[in-house]
Amino acid sequence: MSGSTDDALRPPSVDALARSLTSTGLPHPILVDIARESIEAADVESALSRAQAFRRSLLTPVVNATGVLLHTNLGRAPLRHHQEAAAQTIEFDLDSGRRGSRQRAVGQLLARLCGSESAMVVNNNAAAVLLVLAALGADRDVPVSRGESVEIGGSFRVPDVMEQSGAHLVDVGTTNRTRLADYRRAIDRPGVDVAMVLKVHPSNYRVEGFVEETSVAELSTLGVPVVADIGSGLIDATCPWLPGAPPAWLAGEPAARQTLADGAALVTFSGDKLFGGPQSGIIAGRADLVDACLRHPLARALRPGGLVLAALQETALTYLDKRAASDVPFWAMVAAPVADLRRRAEAIVAAVADVHPTARTTAMDALPGAGSAPGITMPSYGVELDGDHLRALRDHATPVIARSRDDRTMLDLRSVFPHDDPIVVAALRATVS
């Protein structure tokens, strides 16, 4: 009798417990680790919740109903690019049959889009700024306006990046006002060796009031190369890929093509913001300066992989084909008429009215996101209901990420693709199951 009692009290074997968790879809070695942890903690009952928590920690497709189109925590620009298993000509020249450059094809496309002599790609915009400074400004002086010596995000600070590059920061002007004369004094000062002037767009905040800044066109008269970190990645201020005039909320956002036309020697920007592509940093401008960046040892350390290059190539071709308004997901979200968003919201409310009688349609303000166009909103429409349902929506099979305010849950449809509306309906209905 005591033997059977002991058997009942004995924890299951690690393997048996692991096999009981196969419904989570995790690989067996991971389940073994979880089983072992649960047994060692004398909490066998926690094994399933531990496995579910591990599953939820993995990269997971979600529905972004926050109204922030370029949500940094959700990967910024959503991508349509998919790639079948195949070898690619990443560094192979089909004509010669010899090794080629991974930068050549996508660089040509990006240069065409930007109206520049040349272009190259690294893994993000911080890397682009670092590489430009290291290749062109190491052990030399680089004037930067005090008002542009900023922290963009993730502790990315211009002075720190400059220090790592070996360039010497020359602080000019004041926080709120920097004039052309400030730059000229810095350049003409005895003993300085100015490599370039760096102009940084403060993309995630605005300074208003008693302010003055010096334009790229003015800086280009100084006789030294002007490098403009425009940040958010707008290619062309005229948005030729969109029907009609550019959106009003883009007014004042620097664009690569116009910045280069104003006299910048180089521009750097992110590929996963307003450009709508994968995470990457793009350097475009004078061919001799881009070549100097390509030849620098850091270029290899910062180079992108095949998936990024393929997605960038596809995105660039979409722009050149004038299909960005429909085929670049970010611009498709931007171009969606408010009337269409309202009709979708009405359909969702009707589909959940029996379980959520407080659900209603409402006008909302969506945001570009990812540090682009700070303080700017665009009109939107969505669904609002009483109560905080954020956790329940996140717990759905396909998580829906919404926002709440004053004990109300809000789902902004400008950041939700139409084909995901049934998921939103199912998630809302599941919150009361």
C-alpha cells in the first residue's frame, strides 16, 4: 500500500512530462528543458503555463490595432516580402561568372530613387551614420549644431556615435538657434581640420518658438561636404507614387531626393520607416564618398544579409513601378480613405454587437510612428468599447494589440489590414468566452 502511495507522490519523468506538452508546438528539446525546470521547482502543474509563456516569447505575427503605423515594438514597417528556398546572386555576377558585389543591384535602384550618383546599404541608420563618420571623418573635425546633438532612441546619441567613429565633434550654435555664421566660424577657426558638416534631423520631437536652423542649401555654400541624417526615410517629398498631392502631415519632413538636390553630399536614412522596407540604413549621394564608405573595414561588419537585400530590392522596384500606394503596406495604410475605415468599423461592431453591446464606431487619430513626423496625426476610424480588454485581445490565437484610455478599449483600423478584420472580430468575441 505504501508503494502505491509513493508512486502517486513521485513526480513524472522529465520525458513523460515533456511529451504531455506537445500540444504547444514547441520542439521536444525545449519541452525537456521546461519539464526539467518544473520538476526541479517541485511545481509540475506549472509546466504547461511555462511552455505557453515560452511560446509567447517567440516572434509572433500580430494584428496592430494601435493606430501607430510604424510601431517600433512591432517591427516598424510591415513587409509583404516572402522568399522561397533558393540560391541568390548575392555576390555573384551572372555575366562574368565571378564574384560580384552585394551592394551593386540594390544600390543602383536606391540611387535612381534618390536621384543620387550612388547608394549603399547597411543594417540600420545608426550604422549608416557611424560608417560615414568613420570613413570620412576619423581624426578630423565635424561641426554639428548643438540643437541637433540628439538622442534618437535606444540610447543612440550623436556625440557617442561620433566618439566611436573617431570623428571630433565641434559644437556650434545653441540649442534653439544655429545660424550659418556659427558654422562658418567653426570652419575658419585656426587649427581645425573639418571633414564635413553633419546635419541631423530631430525626427522624434519638435522645438518651437524662438528657433532658427540653417538649411542644407545654406550649408552647401560652406565649401565642405554636407552629410544630412534625414532619419525617417522619405524618398521624395512630392510622393509621386500616391494619387493626388502628398499628405499634409508630411509637410516639413525632409526627403532624400530634395535634400540631395539642395546640395547635400550624402544623406542617410532608415529603410524601415517611411520608406516602408526592411530594417536597414541607406547611404546615398556622391559616388566618391559612397565608395569611401564601401572600402572602409566597418562596411563588411555592418553589411546586410540576403533577406534584407531581397526585401529592399522588391520595395525599390515597387516604388519605381509606381505601385507603392497599393503594394508597400505602409503606404497602403496611409492611402486608405477614412470612409473605408468607417465602413469596416461598422461591420466589426455589427459582428460583435451580441457579445459587446457597448461596442461603437468612433473617429480616431492615427500616428506615423517610429520617430517620423513627431506631433503629427492623420484622421482615422475604429472601434471603441467599454472596459480594458487589452490582455484578452493579446491572448487570442493571433494576438490583437490595441490601446486603452479611461477604461475604454480602442482599436484603430488604419493600422489594421482589411484581411485581418475577421481576426479582430474573432478576438473581440473571444474576450467574453
